[in-house]
Amino acid sequence: MSWKLVLLDEVSKVLPDAPLKGSDIRVELPTASYALPAGEKLGPLTFAFDVSARGFVEGYDAPADVDAAGVVGEAPAGAPGGSATQLAPALVYGGDNAWLKYGVEARVKAEVGFPLPYVALAANGDVRVLLADYHRHTQDTKARDALKKDAPELRLPLLTASLDKLGVGDAIAFQARGELSVTATLDWTDVYTSNLQTLTKLLSASTMVAFEAKAGATVSAKVKVVDDYAVIFSRPAAGQVRVQVKKVVAREAGVTASLHVEASLTDPAALVTQVEHVLEGLLSVPLSEFDSLMTKLEAHTLSENETKVLRIILDRLGFGELEANTTALRTQWEKLRADVRTRVQALAESKFELGFRYEYLRLREQTTLLSTVCTDAQARTLHPLLVSGRMDSAMQKMQAEGMALEQCLLKEVNKESKAWGFSLKLGKWALGGSDTRELTQVVQRNSLEKESPQRISFLGVRGYKGTLLTPYMHWTADFKADMAEFRKSPTVADFDLGLYLLLAHDARKLSDHDLRQAVDEAIVWGALDDAEEEEVLKRIRDASGGKEIETRVELKLDNRTLRDVIQHAADPDAHSAFARALARALPWYNVQCRDRPTVRESVYAPLWKEYLAHNWSAADAARTAAAHLKNNPLVGTFAYTEGQLGNGMLTFAEIIQKNPGTVSKWRDLRAGLLDLRNSEQRSPSVFAGTFKDLSQSWAQSFHLKTTGAFFLELASRGGNGLATVERTFTVTVPGTGTSIVFSKSRA
């Protein structure tokens, strides 16, 4: 089946009687110009044309001719390969090439009970798909001659047989608003570092939990996203077909709904092992031990020591008052087990949904989501899968047949790539290099109309990998601002904000000093409390067995909490709060005044407050610290050390010396927060300046650690308190593949 152009004499009149080179061809075709088939079935789908179908012919011979579908275009900088998220288009300008594009709309219907992959935009449920056929010609070919050659039998992209009719340099494409379905896989460790409060709030406030995941413990989900996309089949050479899936601009105005992303676990039954690990984390003892204690309680055979252990567990769970009623206790325990399973599944699916949405909002229009070059036979097997929207099945077919992927942003996420922050690692947002700062802005439009509503996303990344002063250490700050819906004139108030901070140490054998420093960082960011230090240290030593370990502390502020921080940056005592954060962030050292963040705060906050007011030199800071601390009983003889100024990273003065510009960075940080606070009704262009101001405090690990401590204090003043702030401390033993994620329940 094909469609034809008739009344060629009439159609030819609207085309120039001149070579394609230099011709500006943009022609709308009246319905009478077509000879269209009545309908065609493709499995459970039926494609048909109606009397209102719109058609057009467009010509392309130079980069000034812009193809809205992105099938014809320039190769990106660094061609032929292109950049990480922007491959060369299917048809590339150059040489003697020119193309005529023939487009027409079709209606799609599905058999009853078949899940239609396309989305109806019209109220009557009518689904429209744009079909396009690209024919290559030489540039000196006259437009009317090219039309005469092409018109008798145009190819339909929805039919597999059309692939056989593709000439070298030709392409066929269809564009629809549909549901892309892909599969993603993550380590459970990465799942546990997101939205963990859904589990920790099952415990009484200020209770530590530790969830363990073993090497190879992964979870997979099918992720669905609804968007406008194009599927393109082109022939780069004889015997080859290039298949591409691209994100494109909607052709119909009025798409204002939020980006819809939905995830469902591919094997919910595989949750059993992880649910047991979570239950053990909540109980703080092995399940077998708890089951034994419960059985003995019901049989009234508990020893005095066992009774004490059970009471501690029941208090953690909030079940203490049920000890005397074993029937009610057993009922509550079974309800908790079922609740935990539901929550673990929701936790995992939420990680996939939020991570995928975060990445997808930052993909530019015409980004190539999938690209492969295959044989004609392979293309024929892929075609029906792609036409019916089964993207995950198409990718499985590519993998099974060993097709080489030029690009696959929708591929299964590599379980070895630590999906830190908001990211699911769909794109290439993890920046390399020793020191990076970049603010990326992506604007998505909801139609081709001029001044159409926009959906804007910002991603600000500041990262550093230490090599000299802080070997084996790296840190990252991700600032995000994205919109849920398309807006005509968006303001800052329309954005969903978020901040992710990471302090990480690469795998190595840690001395006792280094290990305590890592645990101390987790305490500074509230993932642990002072009182739990020894318990956590023992757990780490037992798990590592003297082998290398790597650690990371992560802090995430969601939109509500970050906006609380922004509001409270205007508090009159913000400057004192920042001084307290600087004091807490001082490095751990094995003396009384430095081995606890709370003690450091009480001893050093007054010094930091004066420093922020006077901006002392390092030498003045050393003299002042020695004089100020010499009579403090918590400092003792360490006051003499504080008066020294060497080349280390130990004393108050040395920290000032090795982290220059602390005062100016504090002023910039607060200015950036206040600018956001006062800009709710302003243009999103303000984000460029505020990110620059905020990121000054993320260039050194000490300043980043301080920022986290400062934001935690401001967040605690908001209506949500610290309950919605994600703070986790993860310890991984690469030699055994064991990871333990520590966190706290917070009111």
C-alpha cells in the first residue's frame, strides 16, 4: 500500500520551475491532491486517512532550511560522531544532496482491549500521526521534475514493506504523541539513598537504621513516559538501514499537562530478599532472632536478658505497649511486614520515576534517544515494534541480535554507575575533569507555534576531585530547577527546586583517624548522631574485615525544604547560624574540643562569628584563636596548637588559610539565597546569577560541608522540619560487594 499525489499539474504550479538548490519550498496541499488508501491494518492497529487530512511538501538543500522533525539537518560540532546527547541527523546537509519531504496526517485506531501506544489530544479521542517521506535528489534537479518522479508512489512509514523501497539517502518517518516504554536497572544501594523517609518514619524519632545490600542486588523497572517523538528509518548505504528515535516538538498546541512518568517493577516477587534486609534494618537484629524472641514471648519462656532485648526492639517500632498482648503484637507485626513490602516497592518505583523525569526534562528537542545501523532484515523485525510503541521490546531485540548502538539514552541503566543525586544516568550529566561548574538550561516547547508555552529546566553542577590537599576525595553539588507544566510566561514561582550535595572518599584502606573523619562528616550532615559513632564504627570494621572501603555522605533538599531554607536565609541571625555551621564542619581530631561536632560548635562558633565580621588574615586568626581558647577547659593545651600556623589542615587558622575567600563566599551564598527569595515573580533568567553566587561555596569540600550544615539548621526552622531532608551515609566494601546505608528517622 502507498499513497499518491494526483492532479500533478495543479500541484506542480505551486512549486518553482527551478533547481532545488536555493528554492524555498513550503507548500500546503489541498485534500484533492491525494489518492489515499481507505485503511490498513498493522496487527491490532488500523491506520486511516480522512477528508480533513493535511498534507504538505517541503524542500531542503541548505542548513537555512529547518526541518521541524530533525530528520534533515547539519552534523553537530565534532561530527561525524556528534556529542554525547546529539548525534548527526539521519540526513545530513552536504555535497550535492537536496530533499523533497512529503507529509500527511493519519488517524490511528486500535482493536478493543489493545493498549494504544499513542495519546489522543482531541476530545473525541481521535489520534493523529504525522507521516513523512523524504526523497533525495541532486541540487540541480528541478523541483517540478523531482515531484513528477516521486509523486506516483510515496512510501508509508507505518508499513514494514516501505523499508524495501528506501533509496540511499532517503528516509521515512512518523511522529506521534505516545508512550515510550523502556527498562532500567539500579543497585538497591542507590534506591536506599532516595525517599528513605518512607521507611525511617516507621520508627520512633531519632532512631538510627542501617540497610544492607549485597553485590549484584539490583532492581529493574519498566518506565513509561508520554511525549512527542519521531521514529526515523533512513538508508545511509546499500544494505543498511539507520533506525532513530528522536524527541520532537508537538505539532498540536495545547499540550500543557505535566510530564507523565510511570514506573512498575518488572519482578515484584524479587522484593522478598530486600524486604527482609529492610526489616532487619528496622529491627536492628536478624529476622531469625526476632522471630525466636516473639515465639518465646508467646510461650512465656523469655529470659531476663532476652526480655530486655525484645523491649528495645519493640520500643524502636513503637510497639512497646503491646508486649502484654501477644495476639495484638503478632497482628501488628504482620501488618508491619506487609506495609514494609508495599513501601519498599513504592520506594523503588519512586526512584525510577523521579530519576527518569529529572533526566528527561533536560533532554533538548530533537535529542536522539536511540540510534542503530542494521541490516534490512533486522530493520524489518524492529519496524513493527517501533511503530506500535514497544520501545523496550525493540531494544531487547537489538541486544539479542547484537546490533551496534550509536546511541541509546533509553538503554538499561548500567547498574555499576552509581546513580547519585537526582540522576538515573539516562543522559551524560555527570561531568568529568578536576574542577567543574556548569549551568545547563533546556527549553522545551509544546508546539511549533510562535511564542508557544515553554517548559524550562536548569541543572547546575559544581564538582571537584581532590588530588593534592584532599587525595581520594571528591564532592558534587547539583542544583536543579524544573517546571512541571508548560507556561506562556514562566516565573521563578513555577519551578520545582532541589539541591543535592555529596562528599565521597574513593576506595582505600582507612586508618582509624580517616574512618572517624568519614563518620564525623555523616554526623555533621545529620545522617548519624554523636551517640552512634562507636556503634557505626564497629559495624564498618566488622563489614570491611580490614579491606578497602569507600564512603559517601549525601544530602538532598526537596522543593519544599529548599524554599524553607531560602526564606530563612533572611533571618537576622543567619550570620550566626553560618558561624555555627563553620564550627561543626571543622575537621575531626582526637582531642576533646574537636572530636564531636556539637562540642566544636560550642567552642569555635564565637571565633567564626568574629572572623566573618573582621575577615582576619590566617596569622591574625592563629593569634586570636590561641588567646581566646587558652582558658577554655574543653581546649586545654590544644590552645597552643591552635596558635601555630603550619602547612596542614588542622587548626582554625590553617583551615582559613587553605580555604581562602570564606567571608566573600558566605556573602555570595546569602546574596544568592536572598535573590531567589525576592524573585518569585521574576523571569527564570535570574537562575544564572543565583547559581553563580551559590556555587562559590561549593568549590572546596570544607565550604560544601559547611553549606550542608547551614542548610540543615535553616531547614529545621521551616514547617517541615528535618523530616523531608534526605541524609544518608553509605559505606561500600568493594572486595566483598557489601554496601550499608545508614540514616536517621527525624521528626
